Amino acid sequence: MAGVYIHIPFCKSFCTYCDFYSICDQRGIGRWLDSLFREMEYRRHFFSACGNIIPSTLYIGGGTPSLLSPSQIGDIARRAEKFFRGGRRFDEFTMELNPDDLSYEKASGWKAAGVSRVSMGVQSFDDPALKWMNRRHNGAAALKAFDTLREAGFGNISLDLIFGYLIPGETSAEGMRRWNCDLETVMALKPEHISSYQMSIEAGSILGQMKAEGKYREPEDSYCAAQYELLQKILAEGGYEQYEISNFALKTDNEVSPFRSRHNSSYWTREPYIGLGPAAHSFCGRTRSWNPDDVEGYIDADGKVSPESETLSDEEIVEEKIMLGLRTAEGVSALEAAAVGCGKLEEALSCGRLALRDGRYRIPSDKWFISDDIIVNLLAE
Ligand code: SF4
């Protein structure tokens, strides 16, 4: 299930925790869009070199895709269909959006442009937390945006939430209460999908700078673990299946929820994808490549990007399969897991850090919070 990813490198302002590549000056959007169309044409044979597969998903992420009008989103989709799908619609077409950009007109326009799934960056419904994150919306605006998406006819909505942080002056008990409120609010909305990530401190973010200057105190691991446990408990009780460490899909009568993100799932199974736009990454078999993170340079190159690339060794491919597979509910096959050695697998099984069922190794869901440690131990020399 290969995919096409488009990176929109523009934001209205920078959020405290974010280190994704984007710029705030939006005056170049028109020229950037022209270059994007030319990059699509220039790289239209990408999937022929990956075994002639036809990508089935389109994901417009960023940055802030909701800065674009419905007609701009429609133009991007039609060209992606033309260059990579022989003119046919994608099976899944996701667009990321921010609550402050939403209006009924825009939402209906994006829907008419073919968007089948939206992923909204809510992060929290708590106003002081949102202010500290430098988000541009408040809790009420997030609720209203969700209603607007429903009114516009979206039946597949994903919401992003962040846990594992303390706002200045907040105690752990207050942070737990805030998180509990966030989870109760999201359960009342019942979106089809929820992604929830622990706040990480990236060197290139405002938060990274705050930490370096001693202006941010990271919470204890036990606090983050308790928030993750609460997330798993409330979402399981609310009828969601956790199919990856950070991703939850609303259950239906189907054995596998149809609301899993097909695009993101293909990253975990190492399907090929092309990433278009500044800073976008692509993957084909054993080659990973990435476009430079420079909007002006991208516009000047007029679509003829010169991505940097790396070629993965056999050993790196096996490690990657294990690393990605163990983050999912499906786990990895015994054949793939064998690469880490019987001794390590036995040891992890005996202390409950791995489980073996139907010929597949999995990390039990109550150990997902420490999955990074488990995987690092398994792969250590
Ligand atoms: S979180 Fe989203 S809106 Fe905020 S700076 Fe990052 S990409 Fe932009």
C-alpha cells in the first residue's frame, strides 16, 4: 500500500514543542505551489522504479495544510492523481488541519476536493495548556471545529493529543486532572481515530531552547507513564483498538477497524512512499531520501530537487523491520525476530517484555510505554 506525502512548509506561528520544518512568511505560497506541481511531474516515475506499484494513499501534512484554500488542495490532489495514479482517485486522502483555520465553507470545499479523512491538531482542550504550547486556538474553538467538520460531512476524523508535560506552576496531580479532562472531552466527541504522542524535547524547538536555558522542567517518567496508562484505559473502555504505540482507531464489527490510518500503517510495514515539497522524505526498498529544508531553494529549483539519500544495508533493513513492527499490535514474524538471536528473545519472553502468539512476537500493550527500551535491548550488540 504505497503512498504519496505532500509537505506544506508554512505555519502562521511556531508551537512551543514543534521542530517540523516550516516558515511563517506565506507570501511565497503561490510560487511554492508551482514548484510542487513541477516536482510531481519531474518525479512521476518514482513508483516505476519501486516495482511498478500504484500508490493508494495521499497525505497532505505539514506545516499547516489548512492554510491552503479548497481549490489549492484540489489542484494538488488532481495533479497527484494524474502523475501517480493514472488519473484515478486515491483510496484514502488525508489532510492535516488546525482548528483556527476552519470554517464551514473551507471544510465543505476540502471535502468536495476529495479529502476523505482529516487529522486535526487539537493537542489539548485546556486553555492554559494551549496558550503555553503557543497554539492559536482555545478549547472552545477545537470543539466548534470538530462540529464544523461533522456538519461538512466528514465521517473519518482523527484528533491529535499530547501528553507528558507540565505547564509552569502545575503540580503532577493537576497535570493528571487536566489530562483526564482532555480524555473525557475527546471520548464525548467520539472521533474515528486518535493519535497521542508524548511531548518530546527537540533541540530545534522553542521548548528545546527553554530547557537549555533552565526554563522548562521535564516531568518524571512515572508521571508520563501514568498519563499513558490512563490514555490506554480510557480509550479501550471507549471502544478504541490500539493498533500502534501512539494510534487508536474506533472499533467496528470488522475484525480490523476501517478507521486505522492506511497511509501511516504503510510506513510501519515499510511500503514505498514519495515525499514531495521541502523537507519531505521518500522511501523505496532500501533507499531513503529527503529534500532539503529550504523553501526559497525549492522554489528556485523549480521542481528539480536534489534530495540527499542513504542506502540501507541488509542488517539495517532487518533492524528497521523489527523496530517498526514491534511498535504495532501485529508485531513481527518469528522469522524476522530470529535476527536478534534466540537468547534475547527467550529472555524477553521470560520477563514478559515480549509475547509470542500465532507465530508473531509482540510487545504486550502494558509494556508499550517502555517499548523503546525493549527494542534497544533487543537490538543491542
Ligand atoms: S505543530 Fe503544526 S502548526 Fe505548530 S509549528 Fe508545528 S507544524 Fe506548525
